[in-house]
Amino acid sequence: MIADSVRAIWCRELQRDDISVDDDFFALGGQSVIMVGIQGAFMEELGVEVPMDQLFLNSTVASISAYIESLGAVAR
């Protein structure tokens, strides 16, 4: 499931293990440098390129997962 993979990436990059699918990236302390790491992980681990503007617009695990699924990505 994409959301599980996205959550795992966020937990790793934000160095937290208590992230829920509805937590806001920026409220968790996220910033652009961390976002770049997440963007790279999406490309490497999920095989999908997520534009930076979509990461800003979809700032929860649930919303960015829905965006990634709309691209036809499949969890690896």
C-alpha cells in the first residue's frame, strides 16, 4: 500500500515514529531540506517523481499518497 511506504519514508526522514496519515508535514517540523530528501526517496523507493509543488499542496501522508496513486504508482 502506497500510504504505508509514504509513512515509512516520512518517519525516516523526519526521524519520528509517531506519524499518522493525517499529520501535517510542516506541523511535524518539516522543512524544504527534509522535503528534498523525501522527494528523492519517492523517486528511488516508489519509482515516482513528485514535483515539489505537489509536496507543498499535499502535506499529509494521506493526501500525498492519493496524489501518488493518481499517477498509477504501485508500492514496491
